[in-house]
Amino acid sequence: MDLFFTMVKDIISTFFQNGIWVVGFFYLLNKTFENPTLRNVSRDAIIVILALLLIYSIFFSI
């Protein structure tokens, strides 16, 4: 049971440590260039990148 909590902690910490950089980058990009098209593309890119990052975090921790 202890191994399970360690694995979940590693998945969550890896995901959030790397995910904050993704969200921060696109936040600053949208603040620098005010454009509705860029905002929509950034939203879609954040969703895709965070999904891939979650999958990476899961496989890296197993």
C-alpha cells in the first residue's frame, strides 16, 4: 500500500512540476500577444500537452 501512495505522489509531483511551465508559457504568450485566434490555439495546445504530460508522468513513475 505504501508503494501505491509513493507512485501516486510521484505521478502528481511530476505532472504539476512540468505542467506549471506549460501553463505559464502559454499564459505569458497570451498576455504578450492579445489575439483571439492565438488564445484558442493556446487552449487546445495546453489540453494536448497536459494530456501527454500526464501519460508521460504515469509511465515514468511505473
